Amino acid sequence: MSVSGEWFSPKNLEFQKIKARGPTEWTTFSLSDSMGITGEGEITFTQLSGSVAPVVARLANKLRGN
């Protein structure tokens, strides 16, 4: 699913991993376009049965149009 060509065309995608208490880790992301419009999101590891890395990689590829 590509969002390219829509009202919001992402140009920059940044991730940050945050180690919280116990087994919990958060991955946050910032998605912005060339006009400076920015959105923030969070993926919480404890809601998944495995590593968050593959999920984040798939999300990044979809947002990039791959």
C-alpha cells in the first residue's frame, strides 16, 4: 500500500527504540513530508508475540512504497 501521490507524500522516516521496564521496549517513529508536516507513532513490543524489528521493517517499506 503506497501513500505516494496522496495528499501526504512521506519524504523522511525516522525510528527510535526505547528500552522501558522489564521486557517492554517501545519503537517510536516520526514521518514527515517536504512541507514539514510530521506525524508521530509508537509500536509497543509487549503487544506482539515476537520481535518488533520485522514489523517495523515492513512498516517502513510500505511507507516508502516498496
